Amino acid sequence: MPETTTKKIIIEYGLVTGITILSFYLMLFFLDAHVEDNMITFLTQFAILFIGLTLGNIAFKKANSSEITGAEVRKIGTGISLITAIILVLYMFILANILDPDYWYKYTEFQYNYYSDMFPEAFANISLSEYIEQTEPRNSTFGYPSAIIITILLGFIYSVILGFIIRTKKIFN
């Protein structure tokens, strides 16, 4: 019988991973860099997630006589990702409605400036106000579900790969 349940590991490591990513995002907020959407922020967030998934699965394996199946790895990884995603969405909601009510406007303005520099010919005939009119409602509507879906999907994919690496291989039945 397993000494530690997957549920316990999912909750424990999901909260730790979510709070760690939340701390990172609060740091960005206090540095007034929370609007900038760049690759370093994306990679840091998912590095924290992947480390949390790895540590959670290794903790489960150690607590259960060094035995873990691929299905358990996927279950733990997806569960940790779900809890982390819920924490991130709660933060995004608080950020956009309490901490920085103009967040979606600033984010859309940042996107316009970034993409107009990258693709000037595509943005030659559209003004900032037109771009904001077209995309701001979409950003605020689809931002929350897309954060959940992307976090869970990447967590699941990483868990599948991790499962091939750390699962217990049975040579003889």
C-alpha cells in the first residue's frame, strides 16, 4: 500500500509551485514590469512549473518505496499544473480588477507597440486606439481560460516526458 497518496502530493506541491510563481509575478508587479510579455518571463514561469512537477513526482516516488507508474506521474503532473493554474488565474483576476485596473489596456498597448515594431507594414494602417478597440475585450475574455489551458497542457506534456524518465521499470512480472 502506498505510504503517500497522489492527492497529498498534488495539493502540497501544487500550492508550493503556485505560490512560487505567484511570488515571481508579484515581484514583476512591484518592479512595474508586469505588463511586459517577454520570453524570459514565460521561460521562468514554466521552469518553476517544471521544477515543481519534477520535485512532486520524485517526492511521491521516494515516499512509495521508489515505485511510480507513468499514469501516476501524469496524474500528479496534471494535478499540480491545475492547482498552479488556478492560483495564477486568481492572481490575474486580482491584478486586473484591484491592483491595476488598467492592466488589460496597458497590456494591449504593449502588444501594439511590440508588434508594430516587429511588423511595421502590417500595422501601418491601424492606430493604437483601433487596435485597442478590437483586441482589448478579447484579451480580458480569453486571458483567464487560456492561462488555465496552457498551464495544464504544458504540465501534462512535461509529465508524459517525465514519466518515461522516472517511472519504475519492471523487468520481470
